[in-house]
Amino acid sequence: MRSMGRRLGISLFVSLLLAGGLIIQGTLWWLERDQRQTLSLQLRDDAAGVLAALVAGPQGHLSLDTTRLHPAYRRPLSGRYFVVLLGEQRWRSRSLWDQQLAAPSQVGVHPDLQPGPADQQLLRFRGEYQKEGQAVTVVVAQDYTPVLKTYNQTRTVVLVAWVVVLLLLAGIQQWLLRRGLAPLRRARDEIEQLRGGERHELNEQVALELHPLVVEINRLQRHTEQQLQRSRHALGDLGHALKTPLAILKNRCTQELAASDPALYAMLTEQLGQMEANIRRALGRARVAAGVTTRNRFCPAEDIPLLLGTLEQAHQRDLDIHLDMAPLPAQPFDRDDMLEVLGNLLDNAFKWANQRVKVIAKSDMGDDGHRQLILCVEDDGPGIQAERQNQVLQRGLRLDEHAAGHGLGLSIVSDTVAAYGGSLVLDDSSLGGLRVCLRLPASHSESTGFQRERKA
């Protein structure tokens, strides 16, 4: 929105600048044209004045009486000049000094300016008269340079003033745009909060123009939450419906085969276990796809201590538990997903730790510049050999059946972390055991992660 306001401001500034420039130029052209017409009338009067200075002598010959001329014609380079042509005779004003004044080819005011003395630009007029029966040509000229300078200066001053006014108007317009677009920016922020699960609906106390849009978005949000709630209930019912027959098969049918057909019993037990794990994994992915709302956001400050207390009561072990947690607000991750992830990691840590368990929860900036949630669980147990650490994340592979045993549940953790677009790293802990560290991008948790997983 800020860039849109900036583009609107720039386009308005440029359009007004061009329009103002054209109007100013047209106005000055019109005034200059009017001024030239006024000077043309003055030149006609000057030509009549010069003609009146021609007086007849005793024999009828015409001569120029300089006392009847305007004083400007006697002052050198005054800007007012004349030339009188009478047969072979030629008189010119003293103001021309030693310069020449070319006569226009046509009678009247010549449209073009003629270079004159001292770099002056002359507006010329040619008149053809009859006096005492003799043909007389009078050419008068006036310096037009002051008029040109005045209009050029006026054009510059007006354009500068217009630019200053436009800058002031642009500032006011930007302020008005920001004020006018403020409801849209607030609505955008609220939509981001809605997407991140920080609120469950938009504030409907908005401008009249935005109110129908906000109301429709809230209706869509309520409808979506209802659909998600029904989907969650349906997934839960499906999970229970599938787990019950599997449990019956696992507990009854396979036990009957244990003595009669051990090979078939082992195969069915393995296949039923994989089916159960796949069901849990698929339900977990579907829950991630359902999104995060204000009612199921993960709050580390409340949920992690509660989970630790539950596991302490469940394992009944005298362990030294160290919780290193920065002040974290509610995170845009599903609470059930995070409790399942941490529950699996902490359950393994409680099971295999000798004396110490360490939990780290903090927020940091990732390499892409976005904020991410970091959760680490460490213990001082036997750990996992480096060459086998990646194997525990493979589906259906359980190292606890062979050696160290940290593999139980880690494949589910890996799938959930991948669904959120995060990463899971296993390495050796400084306590001596295993260190499991996961990073979850808070800015993209609602969309990109599961979309990549679902496409895969």
C-alpha cells in the first residue's frame, strides 16, 4: 500500500507538473502576443511621428527636422531606431550610431525579430506614405530584449513556484493517502494476524467502504473454522475407527497365530505396526494442513513446563531437568503438533537419560532473514552412533529394537517438522548423549511447509 501511495503521488505530481507547465507556457505566450500587438501599435505611432518630422523646404524639398523627434532617437543605442527612405535620400536616427537597420520586405510589423546593435532583438515596422506628393518609406524599430527577459524571468519564477506548490501538494496528498489507506493497512495487519492464528476475526469497526469486505472475510473465516473443526472431528473419528480393528487384529488374531504359525505372526505384527504408524502419521499431516487458530496456538511458556511435569509423573525418575527458555509469545504452530513432537523427544530423553535432561526453547533469525522457533532436547544417555543418526528418521526403522533405542517416534517428529517447512538435526550432546534440535520457520508455518510435503 505504501508503494501504491507513492506511485499515485508520483503520477499526480508529474501530471500536474506537465499540465501546469503547459498552462503557464500558454498563458505567457498569450501575454507576450498581446504585448507584441501593443508594441506594434506603438511602432505605428512612432512611424507617424517620424513622418511628421519631415518638413518641406522653400523649393518643396523634404528635410528631417530632428527637433521634432523623440529624444530617444538622439541617444546612442537607446533601443528606439528609425530609417527614412526618400528617393535617393536616406535618414537614420542618431541612436543607431554606426549600425545599419535593414528594412522589412513587406509593409507592416515584421513577425521575426531582427538582431540589432549591442545584441538587441528588434521588432520592426515598415510604413509606406505619401507626403508633399513624394513617396516616403519609414522604418521604425524597438528593442524587444527587455520584454523577452521579463517573460523568461516570469516563466522561470512561475515554474519554480509551481514546483514548490506541487511539492507541498504532494506532501499533503501523501499524508491524505496514508490517512485514507490506514484502514486498509490495519485490515492487512489483522488478516496477517488472522492467518497466523493471533486472532479469530477482523475488527468490523472500520470505514464504511471497507465494512462489507470485512464482514464477508469474517463470515468466510467462521465458515472455514467450522469446516476445520468438522474435519478435525472427522479425522479423530477415522483414527479411532481404524485403530480399533487394528488393535483387535493385533491383540487377538496375531496371538492365535503366535504358536501355530510364528512366521505369519511376525509378518502380521510388523505389517500391523506399520499400518498403525502410517495412520498416526497421516492424521498428523492432516492436522497440520488444517492450520492454526487462536484456540490451538502453541504457547511455550505454558505448554513446555506442563509437558515436563506430565512426563516426570509418568516416568517416575529422579532426573536433573534444566529448562533454558527465552521469553516467547504464542507461536503460530498447532499446540497438539508441538506437544506430540516435544512429547516424543522428551519421552526418549527421559527413557535413556542417566541423570540430566536439558530443554532449550528460543527464537532466532534464520539464514533467509525470517524468524524461526528453535527447540532442542539433550540428555546424558548412551546416545546414537553418528553413522546411524540419520537412520532413526527413516519410516519403519526402530533402533530401540536393536541398540540405543532413540528411534521410537522420531520418524513422526521428522514428518511433522517437514510438514511445517522446518529442519531436524541429530548430533552429539555436550552432556554426553543425544541432542535433537529442530527449527521451525514461524513466518511460513501456515502454508509453504505442508504444501511442499503434500506435493511430494
